[in-house]
Amino acid sequence: MRIKTKKIMVVFGTRPEAIKMCPLVNELKSRNNFITKVCVTGQHKQMLDQVLESFRIEPDYNLHIMKENQTLFDVTINILDKIKEVLDYEKPDLVLVHGDTSTTFVTALAAYYNQIAIGHVEAGLRTNNIYSPFPEEFNRQAVSIIARYNFAPTINALQNLMRENIDRSTIYVTGNTAIDALRTTIKQDYKHPIIDWAKGSKLILITAHRRENLGEPMRHMFNAINRIVSEFEDIKVVYPIHLNPIVRNLANEIFSNNARIRLIEPLDVVDFHNLMNASHLILTDSGGIQEEAPSLGKPVLVMRETTERPEGVEAGTLKLVGTEEKNIYDSFKLLLTDVNEYQKMAQSNNPYGDGFSSKRIVDIIEKNFWSE
Ligand code: UD1
Ligand code: UDP
């Protein structure tokens, strides 16, 4: 009797999913006992292409759904509509999704409708506030209910899932594939014009994009940063701005005309990781950066009201500072003026694994396929 070769389809659509799924795709492709297909939804366009190029991955399918100023409705409807055909044609045995974006939720829903097994990478992160981050907290909770495999990055994530009565036999603690990516990108002899520009100053790295921060919260964040830059002449700020026009307009409005703030285009992942490594301190509302910074020993002020990454806070590298101008200003100033506070945070404590999470995940899938 001929055993049918199992087919795995990896689906992602945004920059952070791509950064954390490309190492997994490469690991899957290095094994020859199943077929690997890659489908990108194109929820992001340029920011996704940058990652695909860095990891030299050519997707088998691109649904090309991105539109300027897309709403959650646009993204949801368009992915659900277009992915049906791909799933119907390829009939994968397993669909792998990552994290908590609309791509993640909608793809998992489509796989569930087709009764295809779902593997959820980076499962179990929680704030337990469905409006923060919005809509990510709902997305990841919803996927946990229907996933056949929950690949939790940490024990804490496993415990979150168990509190929700997710079947223990579906949960595996694997570490976070973000660290797999980081293992391949950091270079000791790295050079970049921004690093030359910042020589003799402290380089501060900024990113911001969260949907719930668009508008007033983001204005508070940017005002706080602007005030600090005008008061501390020994710092230089680099801000690779997310391509969301709402973010770009505000950043340009508040930060232009300051010679010590450089607004630049999104960086490819190799440049970004190495600039993180060269920076003195990071201010962000990003999720992924909270996982990467503890490995690099870079203090991060997390400009959000909640975090689903308490491990980094416990490790001491992350500090949750909210979105009020005064809090951000005070915390930023403290790190620039109090060496002890800075040193306490600038410790390399990585709670997110050893950089071999992809291998672990593929081993688990393989073992389960063989035992079927
Ligand atoms: C999405 C995810 C968020 C993730 C973030 C990573 C959802 C609901 N949100 O948010 O969880 O943290 O990606 O960055 O899934 N744009 C471009 N080119 C690009 C990417 C974006 O022009 O390559 C612009 C478009 O105008 C687009 C807008 O940015 O409409 C917003 O993109 P979208 O994916 O809807 O939301 P993000 O804020 O990026
Ligand atoms: N990143 C990047 N280029 C940039 C900014 C960020 O490659 O200009 C990387 C960063 O290292 C992290 C990921 O993108 O791996 C975070 O993506 P983002 O902040 O867009 O989304 P989130 O992590 O908040 O979902």
C-alpha cells in the first residue's frame, strides 16, 4: 500500500508573521517527507515582500488583498473569499498560521470550515482584554478553540491556554520562532549609514502602529518623544515608519523639522535587527520587538496599556509605560539620566527560547503524522 505524502500549507500575510514563519518554512522545506506550500494573503504588500526577499522565500500563492487604508471588514472578507479556492485546490492536511492578525484568524476560520487541521504558532499569548490589542486579542483567542496543535512559545502561554480548558494534548511549548530569525540576522561587523550618523550620540529606535493607538494615543507618544529630543542633545532618534498612512501623516506632522530625528522607510529585517542591536534604547508599541529586545539586552519602553509578553517584563528588559504623554516622558527621561535604572533593564535575558523553535515544531508535526 502506498502511503499518501502529507501536505502542509503555511499561511501568513503581514511583516511580523512573515519574520516568524519564514524560519519555519525553511525548516519544513529541509525535510523531504512532506510537501510544503506557502500561501501569503498579501495583507501587507511592501513590508511583506521585504521579509520574503530577506529569507529568499517565493510563495506558491499570493492573494494580493491589501488596499490603502483597509478596514478589518475589507481584510476579513477578501481573505475568506480568496483563500477558499486555494484550500479547495490544494487540500492540505494541515494549515499553519501564526499569532494574532486578521490573516491568522480568517485563515484558521477558512481551514475550520473545510475541516482541515490547524497548527497555531505562537499560541497562548493573552492580555485577557479583547480591546487591547484590538483586534489581536480576539483573533488569537478564537484560533485556540479550533487549533489541533497549539505551539506555545513559553510555559506562561501554555498556562494561559490551560486556564481556558484547551485540551492539554494539543499544546506544545516550543520557544518563539522570532529567536530563530534573530539567530540568522545579527552580524557583529554590521554597518549602516544611520549608525554612522548617530556616532557619538545615543541612538534611540522608535516604532509604532497599533490600531488602538491611532489618533490621540499616538499623538501623546510622539509629543513625549519630541519633548525629550529637544531637551537631550546627546540623543539621535531613528524611526522607520510603518506604511499605514494614518501613522505616516502624524509622524510627519509631529517630527519633521528636527535634525536629530530621522524618519525613514520600513527597514528590511536584517537592517532592523542590527539597528536594534546598535541602539541604546527602544520605544515601541510592537509585539515582536518585545520578544527580540530581551535577547539583545536592549531596554524597551512599551507604549501600550497592556502586554501579552509578560516574560520580557519579568526578565526586566521591558517596561510598560502606557500611552499618556507624561508617563512616557518620565520613563524615557529616567532611562537617560539614571545609569542604574538603565543598567537594570539592559540585561540580556531571553525568555523566548534558544533559536531552534522551528525545528521543534516540525519534529512534533512529523512525529504526529507518522503515528497517524
Ligand atoms: C497588521 C495587524 C497587526 C500587526 C501589524 C504588523 C491586523 C488586524 N493587524 O496591522 O496585528 O501588528 O499588521 O505591522 O491584522 N500598508 C502598506 N503597505 C504594507 C503594509 C501596510 O501600504 O506593506 C498600509 C496600507 O495602507 C494598509 C495599512 O497600512 O491599509 C494598514 O495595514 P493593516 O494590515 O490593515 O494593519 P496594520 O496596522 O499593519
Ligand atoms: N521590523 C522590521 N523593520 C522595521 C520595523 C520592524 O523588520 O522597520 C521587524 C521587527 O524586528 C519585528 C517585526 O518587524 O520582528 C515587528 O513587526 P510590527 O511591529 O510591524 O508588528 P507586531 O510585532 O507589532 O505585530
